Amino acid sequence: MKNAKLLLIVGALVVVSAVAHSQNVTVMPGQSHQTAHFLIHYPRPLEGLARSIAGTLEIAFLTTCNQMGTRPFGDNVIYICDSDSDFRQFHPSVGDSWITGFAIPMKRKIVVRSPSLAKTTREQFIKTLRHEISHLVLHHAVGKNVRLLPRWFDEGMAMINAGQWEWLDSWSLFQMVIFSDPLPFSAIRDAFPSGASEARLAYAQSYNFCLFLQTTLKKQQFEALVAGMRSGIPLGTQLERLFGVPFAKIEKVWYERVRDRYGVYPFLTSAGVFWFLLTILMLVAYARKRRAARERLAEMEAEDEFIDHVLDGKYH
């Protein structure tokens, strides 16, 4: 009887496992929280974090859907992992510690490391989620023609929607303007470089070029770009029609704007650089003052020793 019950339980577990596998569902121990468009899975200790960010994620999702000109859609799943083993079970090849999250748009899944696991702040954690939500929405908006979605457009828009521009990105563009040339967008259409400096430049270029398109085109024109890719029209072809010039010319116009903003003179006259240089000058002045004080103190001690020596010789 006991053996029959054991076999029944094992058989039930095999069926559940098979159903989960057939539906491509990853089971992670913990709890879940349902919102209008997301099911958030998380370990029990992270319940407060998961519930507190739910509203922020919904706003980010609806805003991005509006930006991309697509209707909101459901059945999206977010996994917040608090251990490397949980994180790697979703995609072993992206288990590197520096990767804080990734999206699987075809499965409408987002997997992120918790702030404590990724050693990031709550703000950076939310930016990572916004970044991945952008990937989810853009891929959904393009539909089956995702092959027409350039990597630079996908990543650039994700950075914009997440607000992930940093001073290192500005530094990358400054170095590009002064010491090298921009990466051709044809070279970062399908993949980004593996080298750290070139990858940073690829992200910086993508962000800046997408911002250039977003601020140059009207909202309806920008939304039409995504709809065009969904209809099977390459992004480059659409941009050439809108601007009336070859894509290479559009790149040149963009680069001229970047050069005007990130050249030597704009860089040196920017507020950030001004305060940075002022801080350096103050530190240098402080260091020189301390060195002069030490030298003066050493001189005074030497004088005292000399006087003591003279007096000692005079009276003895």
C-alpha cells in the first residue's frame, strides 16, 4: 500500500514536471505577486522589495508601450533571483557576476539579480528592470520581423527608457571624437564588440543616436519606425525615406552634432569638468600648503637644534 502511494506521488511529480517543461515554465522556489501585466516571482525575504516596485514597473511598461506605439500586453513574468544558482538556471551562459539581468522577449521573461546579489543600489536595480522591459516591449512591437531590429536601436532605446546614461558614456564619446572614429552602425547592427572599451562606445553611440532620432523626428514618425519594422521594412530604409538622404549621410549629421558637443572646447567648458578641475586645483593647493607647512616645521626644528647646540657649547 505504501509502495503504491509512493509510486502515485512520483508519477504525479513526473506529470507536473513534464507539463512545466512542455510549457517552458521555470519553477523557482519562493512567492509571487501579480500585477496588471506582470507576474513577479521572488524569494520570501524579498517580498517587500517586489511589492514596493510593482507600481513603478507598471508605469514603466505602459510608458514604453505608448512610446513604441503598441497596446499593453500581459503574461509577462519577472524572476528576481537572490542566488547565482537560481540566476543560472534560466540561462547558464549568462551566469557572469557582472550581468545584472537579461530578457527573453520570445518567452516574455525577465530575469534579474536582486540588489544584494548584484551588489547594486535599489535605484540601479529598478533601472535594470526598466532596461529589460524596454527589450520586451520593443520585440513585441516588432513582432515576427525581429530580425529587422538592429542591436544598436534595441539597446539604445533600452538605455534611454532606463535612464542609464553615465559620465563614462560621455567620456567614451569624448575619446571617440578626439582620438578615433565612431563605430559604423552597420558594424553594431547584429552584435556589439566584445572588448570593454569598444562595447562601452557601442552603447554610448546607440544611446546618443537613438536620442538624436527621438528628438529630431515627430512622435508619429518615430512610432512609424517600429510599425514599419513590424511590416517588414528595414529601419535603415525607413530613415532614408524620412530624411531624404542615404543612411551614411544621417550618420554624418549625427556625428557632427556629437563632435560639437563632445569636442575639446565643449568638454572643457562643461559644468562637470569645471567642478572637477576646480576640485583638483583645490586638492593640489591643499597638498602644496601642507608640504610647505611640513617644510617650515622641519626648518624650525633644525633651527631649534642648532640653537641648542650653540648654547650647549657656550655654557659647557
